Amino acid sequence: MEIFMSEKELATTGEMLQTIVHKFTKKAHRPYKDMILLGFLAGVFIALAGAGADMAAHNLLMNPATTGLGKLASGIIFPVGLMLVVFGGTDLFTSNCLAFTGVLAGKVKLAELLVNWLIIYLSNFAGALLVAFLFFQSGELHLSENVLGGLAVKMAYGKIHLSPAEAVSLGILCNILVCLAVWLASGMKKVSAQFMAIFFPIFLFITSGYEHSVANMFYLPLGIWAKTNPAYAAASGLLPEQLALVNWGDALLRNLLPVTAGNIIGGALLIGGIYFLLHGKELKG
């Protein structure tokens, strides 16, 4: 990293912790109205990135021979979502897991943190759900002779079909990278450096196929709605018993809940918690 930027342009990890604690303590103490509005926008931004990634990669992802290339294409597009969240000053549940550092620093009460997480989570869901509904209604899923619609159904099934251990593990791995992206960006002085700090970890998480709870708030409803169209259901290539799993109850219980638990472990404990153990004594004020 020293090859590309001077020490003045890159904060130390201790300074990054100071910035993260200050930033996310403020987020945890926002008025509820602000949390709702900023959480809603973050859900919209992540869902728009998910829609763009699907548009770019749907033909590649539906062909087993080119799945890797499809993930690569998706990985190039999807980081735009977190860039919009960070540069737009909105509140995303997965990155707000870093507010746990405020609890460890004694600046945020655990009850305040849990209320913040709940409000942001539900607001993210509302924003992502709106984009999923509009994307479904837009007719875009007809693209490539219904291949995009088929992908929406197939992706939802793949997420719901995960075992609890798989869903939690993929959620942990995802939010290690998401929170690391936000953490590193907090230590960069230049926007171009912040861009890179966000892009590469998110690129890695998408190409690796990890599970992001807020992104799934877009992908799962879209797949459930797409299944109601016989053309999209047929294009998915799924059997009737597989299509039956694509429903709201299974989406919540078999994906969103375990993935959310994994996201909390990966972001709050493995990034926020470990960095606090390493540098908590360096905090000022």
C-alpha cells in the first residue's frame, strides 16, 4: 500500500478504529426518522446494484460453462451499491454492524444498538422491496427471452436451498469483506483511494458467492414474484418441488435469518471486535 500512497494519505488501523467508533456512534444516536429514511435509501441503492449485476451477467450465470464469468461480471457491477451507500451517507445494516465498536467503547448502549439495527434492517428491507417490485413490474425480466426472469427464480431457489450452516457461514464471510471495505475506506483521504478500498473487497465477496442479507432482500422477493409468471418459472429450469420452496416463509427462515446472523458475526465480532481488541486502548475521548 505504501507504493501507492503516502502515510499522510492512509490512516493507521488505530486511527481507523477512532473514525469508525465516532462515525457509527453518531449513526446509533440519530433520530429515528433519519434512521428510517437513510436506511430506506441504502436498501434502494443495494437493490439497484443487484438489478444491474443481474442485467449484466444473466446469460453467463444461467450457463454452467460460464458461471464463473458471470460472477466476475456481477462482481464488477455490484460494488457500485456500497459506493452509493458510503458516499451518499446512508445507513446499511451490514456495515452498521460496526456500531458494535461503540458498545465496546462504552459510547453506545447495547439496547440503543439493537434498536438501531432493527430500524435500519427493516428500512433496508422496505427500500430493497420497492426496487424488487418496480424491477418485476418494469418488464425487464423478459430480457433474453425470459432468461433474466428465469435467473431471478433460480437465484432465489439457490439461496433458500442452503443449509443453515451454509447460510450462516456465507453470511460471515460476506460481512467480513463488507465491513472491511467500510473500515479501509474510513482511513483513506482521497475519494479515489476510498473507491478502491470499497471496490475490491465487494468484488471479492460477489465473485465468491457469499450471502448479504440486504442484497437478499432484493433477490428473494424478486424471485418469489418472478415464479408467479409461468414463462419465468419455465426458464428457471427448476422442477415443481423446487419451485415450491420459493416462498416467503422459506425465504425468511431458511435464508434471511441465518444469513443475518452470519453477517452480524462477521461484521460486529470478527472485524469490529477483533480490531477493537487490537487498538481499543488507543481510543481518545
